Amino acid sequence: MISIDDAETHFKRGGFTFDGYEWRLELPCSSRDSQPDWLEELSAMRGRIIYDQGHRPAFRQTDGRFADPDPVDALSFHVTARASGNLVGCARLLKCADAHTNWTESLLGARRLEHILNTLNSATGMAGESGRWIVAPEHRGRRVGRYLMAGVYATAHWLGLRTILGWSGTHERQDRAFMSMGWQPVDGFGTFPAPQFDDEVRLMYFDLTRVKRVQVELSNQMSQVLELSQPAGCLAAGV
Ligand SMILES: CC(C)(COP(=O)(O)OP(=O)(O)OC[C@H]1O[C@@H](n2cnc3c(N)ncnc32)[C@H](O)[C@@H]1OP(=O)(O)O)[C@@H](O)C(=O)NCCC(=O)NCCS
């Protein structure tokens, strides 16, 4: 399994144009002295999109700037897409073992989280949490979202994880989008209110040991695009 320090060593920095977009994997940056510029840019882009023309007012600051600052960002891996240099899409992956806390653990508690992972044939040390899967409205419906998530699967596989957990919105049927990519709801859970997003979210999981062929192909493509060396070989179809 790759640690954050190992990741710095193994990772040949990406930034490759593919299908008209530039794709990049940003590594956790919590140990650096200053915040990298891309983190502020990411927060502004997410804030603008989540704000959604006033639908979620908390994402606009009093000075008029958009922001979605989240301490979890500095601990996470981020797959990003750019068009003409501008950030237009993102998705992040947090290794549960590297997190001081993660949203899932803070909601459910460490023991319940471990129990859930055990029933999924996994454990905290083999799990990640994915979130903030966002594509700018003018770039939606062009598979940017699919490639971003395939980049997350490739990164998770590269890190040696078995399971990815994620909280999906339901009001705009995002849980359907997740299901179309092979995610499944965790049994025994209803939805949780997420007032900051004006949504109700559902706990879902993605099993990296049972990946559909189409996702395997996209993920392996993204691991090349992101230039991830593959310590455990390419992801292989499990179903
Ligand atoms: C969800 C989102 C990231 C998808 O980005 P995108 O670039 O349009 O996605 P793609 O074109 O790659 O499509 C991905 C798949 O999800 C499906 N999908 C996307 N949005 C959907 C929605 N609201 N409801 C149902 N399915 C959806 C697509 O149909 C596609 O599935 P298919 O290939 O089987 O048809 C984008 O709509 C977005 O940023 N939404 C707002 C933020 C958000 O809700 N993020 C999810 C966090 S829970």
C-alpha cells in the first residue's frame, strides 16, 4: 500500500491533454508550509458551481467571492480537469487511514464505519472516501464526470485500496449517476440531511475488487493519462 510520502516519490506529475481536457492528479499537501495556488482555485470553482446562482448562499462570501474551503482538501488526492487552462471539473479521494477524521466517520462513528467496511469485506486501512465530484455546467454531458471518477478509481487502486465510500446527493438524482457507474447504496441506511447543500445524501460504496469492464477500461486509461505507475498491475474486471 502506498503512503502519502511514497506517493510523492512514485508519482510522475501528470497534466496531460486527453479528449480535449487537461487532466491532473494533485497530491495531499497538508505537510507543506503554504497552501498551493490550485487549492484556492479549486475552492473558488467548487464554490461558484455549488452556489448555483444563489441556490446555496453559504458558498458566497461577504466580499462576493465564491468559496468552498474544506480542511479535508489538504489531506486528499484530487483529480482535476481543465479546459483552456481553467478548472472545469474535480473529484477528490481521501484515504480513511490518513484522515484525522472524515465525514463518514464523523457522522457514523469509527466503530460503525469499521463495521460497515467489514461487511463489505474491507477495513479502514483499505478504504477511501470520495467526494466533491463536480463539473461546470457548460462542460456536463461530455463524459468529463465519468473520466474524473475513473481517475479516482485509478488513484484508489494505485494506493492499494479495496473500497471507496461516498455520500451522494439525491435531489438531482446524483445517486442514479453513481449507480450507473457501478456504485451501490450501503444497506440499512436511509438518507441524511445535508442542509448546506440543500440536499439529502445517501451513503454509497464502490468495490474496487468487482469493477465492471467498462469502468476498468476507463480507469486504466486514466491511470495512463495521470501517469500513475501501477504497483499492483492494471485494474482487472471483477464482474
Ligand atoms: C454529477 C456531475 C459531476 C456529472 O458530470 P458530467 O460531466 O455531466 O457527467 P458525464 O457526462 O460523464 O455522465 C456521467 C454519468 O452520470 C449520468 N448523470 C449525470 N448527471 C446525472 C443526474 N443528475 N442524474 C442521473 N444521471 C446523471 C450520466 O447520464 C452518465 O451516465 P451514462 O453514461 O450511463 O449515461 C455533474 O452533473 C455535476 O457537477 N453536478 C452538480 C454537482 C453534483 O451533484 N455532484 C455530485 C455530488 S453527489
